[in-house]
Amino acid sequence: MTKDKILLLIKIPPPVTGATLMNARVRDSELLKQSFNIDIIQMSYASSLNDLGSYRLMKFVKYIKYSTNLFFKVLFNRYAFAYFQISPLGISFLRDCFLVSILKLFNVKILYHLKGKGISKQNNYLFKKLYRYIFNYESVIILSELLKYDIEDVHKGQVFIVPNGIPVCKNNYRKNKYVNESLNLLFLSNLLESKGLFDFIDAMKILNNKGIIFNAVIVGAEGDISEKELEKILIENSLQDRIKYLGPKYGEDKIKIYEATDILVFPTLEDIWGNVNLEAMQFGIPIIATREGAIPEIIDDKITGFLVDKNQPDQIADKVEILSIDAELRKKMGEAGRKKFLEKYTFEIFEENMKRVFETILSKN
């Protein structure tokens, strides 16, 4: 029996972000490839984080290429539906609207995967009309029940909840990690103000002024904050001996950093999920993170870590101090986080959830 054909319209690295990495994993999923007849259009507009939002001729050339490719694919193929990770805001949304219009022109059903938020805050009349045209009665995947509110006013179709999942690293869990002589803290994110980097630094300053001994590392690519700017800020706050910037790390290098980490601090100001939380949980690391996006669903406050308010470095410092003097609490939280990760957030679970969603859409054709 011939399998129904599905078109994946996905944005992949570069740049390396949580969304593009998850898209690449969907593309490479053996379970999905074995279960369905999949066709793929891969898109990548920006060469780096700093290139996001910029206007260059090469981006326009790529856009024409992707649009043309899409047009001829839907012209000469019959797809059961198209899976599309649409950008929900700004110029990127307007760009994606044209791709959607091509799909709608050929009556191709669409399954959107939303990995951003902010639709409910949009007051522009044109955007509101476009949102209703784009989403309307199409199916949508969101990452958490906590994010449903964002599309309620513009979407009347079926909503699927599929949390992100990441591959399990083998032999990565060291039960003796909680007896480190020094406290090792990790901030792992691209250097973006929206990720709460300044709040992290302010919290570290509070701890340093209290005489609490710690070592911290910042891991991530340059964004709207450069390495030079970061180094200047650390010197101005007398933290250059306490905090080291290591740049972006991947693969085994990142694993080694996690293995040496006692606490992950993720004080993001604008986020929808944060795969870094899942990575820390699988390494048995307690997390201090902000109440933002779906993070309160991932982190159980006072069980797998602590939740704090945004823009409150004093709260971050307080929670780090609590964990710094209680190795048993760090161990208990870390083990609870790892257990939750293995039960809910592995890539195998994500694959199975995606397979079920695809099957549900196909069953309605």
C-alpha cells in the first residue's frame, strides 16, 4: 500500500537555536522516515545569530529559491499535508505567510508547529487578520498547555501538545557529582539580553559580595552581547576571576561542561521552552529558572529546582545560596529532574508523539 506523502517545510541551522535543532531532529528521525513517505524543503536564511533580522540580498535570493521549490513541489505532487514550523512574529511571519499562501492555493492541509509566542500580544490590525487567515481551522502543534492562550483568538482548529525531547547521552550520570569541593554554576545560552545574562551576572555579583565561593562558566555564541562587551562587564563587577566565558560548545565538549556542573541558572526573560533545561535534567543537575513560557511545566518548583521571577537577580542569588550549602538537596533535586526527563522528555518520546500526531492528521484525510 502506497504511503501518503507528507511535506516537511523546516528551518534548520545555521543559526543554531533550540527551534532549528529540533527541526533537524525531526528531519533526521528514523521513526518518522520509516513510518511515512516524507518530502523535505530545508530552509536557512541567517548565517549567525547576529544575522537574524538583517536584510541582505542573499536572504532574498534564498527566499525566492525556497518559494519556487515549494511551488513546483505542490504543483507536481499530491501531499496529504504539509508540516511547517512557522515564525509567529515580525518580518519572518510575513515572509512565511507567502509560503503558506502557496500551500493554500493548492489546497494543501497544513500542520503548524509553533516554537515561538507573542501572537496574543499583537495589536496590529493587519497582523490579526493575517493570523486568522493563516491559522483558522488548520492543525497546530504547541509545546505546552501553558501556551494555548497565545492562539485562542485566532485559531479554531485542532491543537496538539507535543513537548520537546532530546537524545539521551550514554554514561553521563555521575552520582558522586554532588560532593564537589567548589560550587560550579552554568549559564548556557547564546549571549542575548533576552536570555537574562545581565541578571545572571548581577546575581553572581551578589553572591561574590556575600563571600560565597563559586566558579561559573558562560557557554554560548555571541548574540546582541559580544565577547568583548561581556569581558568588560565582568571586569567592571570584579567577577573576572569567578566567571569564565567559554564560547559555544557542542558534542563531547558540552557534555564535559554538564558533567562538571552543580547548578544550571537559566534566568531567561523571553522564551517558550528552553531545551537547556532538558539537557541539565538528564545530567541530574538542579535548575534555577524564571517563570517564563512553558518552563513552569518543565521545572517542578522546589522539587527539580527553583522557579524565580523575571528581572530578580536577588532571588537567583538566594536560591543559589540555598543549594550551595545543601549538597543533599542538590542531589535530591537533580535525581528528581533526571527521573522526570527520562519519563517525559527523551527524543524517543518526542518521536512517538510526533508519529501519533501525523497519524491523526492522516486519518482525517
